[in-house]
Amino acid sequence: MKRIFISLLFSTSLLFTLAQTTNNSASSTIKGIEQKIKDAVTKPSLNAARLQTADKAIQEWVDKKWMNGGVALLIRNGRVEYYKAFGYDDMDKKTPMRTDHIFRIASQSKAITSTAVMILYEEGKFLLDDPVSKYLPEFKNMKVLDKFNEADTTYTTVPAKKEFTIRELLTHTAGFAYPQIGSQMATAIYAKAGATGGIAVEKQTLQENMQLLAKTPLFHQPGEKYLYGMNTDVLGYLVEKISGVPLYEFMRKRIFEPLGMKDTYFNIPSEKQNRLVMLHSSVNGNLFRSPESTVLKGTKIYRDFPNMNFPMQSGGGGLSSTIMDYAIFMQMMLNGGEYNGVRILSRNTVRMMTQNQIGELNNGVNKVGLGFGVVTEKGSSILPLNVGSFQWGGMFSTTYWADPKEKIVGLFFTNVYPTDRGDIHDRFKVLMYQAIND
């Protein structure tokens, strides 16, 4: 409204001037108005003095060893307003963090995989309410968990009332849970089948994991609950089967190369592997360099998996990227599917992806779209993100959001897992919004 008011004010002023001055003075007035408009577009929209508050706060997080280091980026009105690296890549070696470091982005992979799905949807390959078993027959006639015996991890099942759909995968309402990072019950059931979470595992392929997953029960009837789980890995498998190419090849040709995302990979090429951020862990306030491998609820996972050329391409959590690459992807979404003259999705598909798609199902204060979390009125009362902002993050302590009302893309990347200071991401959002200058 403010911009509309300014435009009207300029227009009124121009008409008044033309009515009362010579052609020369009118020309001068027009030039003055053009300069004011140019200034409004190009001048920073964040207060430099108030951004120093952000600088100080983030540096304190490093000094207090809440994190080893991180990279912060905020874009507003298509202009980079804040782009800085803090602390260390490797705390032991004291190597400084750089803005071009590559981070494990884990569940931030989900938005990219969901975009790949929606590209195929726009090509008429399927409808969102089609049963997944129509394209992936191994998921036909699924069972649903009925009773679970903690003592010996045996369980009973009942038939699913219906086939789960592509939309239910996109909204995490199909019934899948997560191994390793999910409940003990889910981990036990998936372990019996050999299904993994898909991140940092050594030998398994996506197809092998999905065929094992298809033998496990759903944890609720399809469509009846929201449950964060392996849904996006199934979607990645769907992309492979429908497109006929490996998931990364589809992403590279249809998303990464058109957008100029040059640093996003499942497996980082050898010439860039020295840019992978060192993973750290924070337990009970103690920050330390993570070991080369660890066992997470029975599954061995590797710290440097992006550099190890593993065969798994996990659409739910396997990508690594720079903060700028991911910002380009998010700017495309904020622009309604287009970036730098390249259209990836139509604006109406983006609208569908970034609106509430789970109705009244419970997901805390916010809702879920197709691959994104969506901020509600209640969510906007807790943090300064406006209603309709879309967001998510990753298990290695990364976060992103886009706010259509403020025309903001914001990201904060660290690589700490586990972490006992996950609140830094909400603190970062507050630090950015307090600096808005209009």
C-alpha cells in the first residue's frame, strides 16, 4: 500500500507541475521523479546500524561455542542485503568459514525433490491424487501398524483403508515414519526390514531402500494424520521411474543448470570436496569436531558422506549445497516459479505448493504445503515471518524461509549435529526482521 501511495503522490505532483510550469521545468520534474524511483529501488532496505546487532549476536554464538561457524544470507526485493560468514569451518584447525563453503542440507533436499515432482505434474504425467502404486507397484496393498510389542519388536497390522497418493507423500500424510531420527518403534520396525533414512549410508541405492520400505507397515491410515517421514524419498523414486533418469540427473537438467545452481550435489565432485564444511557436534553444551563415523540407532553413518561417492540419492535428505545456490532456488519460488528469465514452474503451481494442504490436521502452530512448511496466523504471532511465508530446515542445522509480503529470502547455514542450540535459527530470523528499514 505504501508503494501505491508513493506512486499516486508522484503522479499527482507531476500533473500539478505540468499544469503550472514550462516544458523545461516539467522535464526537470520528471527527471527528479525518475531519480527518486531509482533510489527507492536501489537503496538498501535494511538498516546498516541495526544489522550490526546481527553481526554482534552471531559472533557471540561462535564465541560461546553454540556453533563453530556459519553463513548468513538475506535477500530483499531481489537485492542481497546481508551475506556474511562467521567463525570457523574447522574449529580444531581454526580454518575460517567462507561464504562459498558447501553444507550438508539434509531435509532442505525435500523442497527440491518436491519441485521435481511438480515439474512432472505440470507435464501431465500424473495427478496429485493418483495412487502411488499406479506408478510404483511395490507400494500396492500396504498394511498399517496395529499393535507393537516393545519387548521383542514384533507387531501386527491391519489392511490400509485406501492406497496412499502423491499428494499425501508431498504433505507427509501417507503414513511413513523415519528410521534413525524417528521414534524407537519406527527405527525397530524399519531395522527389521533393512530400510534406512537414506542419509550417509554406505552401500544402499535408492531403489533398494524403497523396495525394502515397501515391505514395512504404514504408521497410520493414509491421509488421516501428519507424520514426518520417508515420504520424499518415495517421491524421489517416483521421479526416477516416471522420468527414466536418476534423480540427480533430473534435478541437474531441469532445476540446477537452468537456474545456475553450480554447487548442489548428492556427491560433490573431487575438485570441490575441500569446500565441504567440517561437521561438528554439540552435546550438553560441549562443541566438538564430529567423528568420521558414528552409529545412529543401529545404522552406521559417515560424517563426510557428500565426498564419498555413495550410490544413495536420497530425495528426502541427501543433497549438499552452498547458501547462495539455495537462495537462488528460493528466489525462484518467491518469484512465482521464475528466476533470471528462466521459468521452472508456473505461478499457480507455486501457489499450490505454498498454501495449506493438510486442512485441520495437527502440525503444531503452522501448516504444510507441497514440500514446504507454511506460516499461519498463529505462527506469525510467535515469530515475525508474515502469514503465507514458506520455510523448512535440515537436521545438520540449516534453515531457510521466503516471505512474500516482505519479498524476503532468508537463510542461515551451520553444520552441527546433534545440536543443543537449535534456537539460533529463530533468533536469526528475529535479527533480520528487526533491521527492516521501511
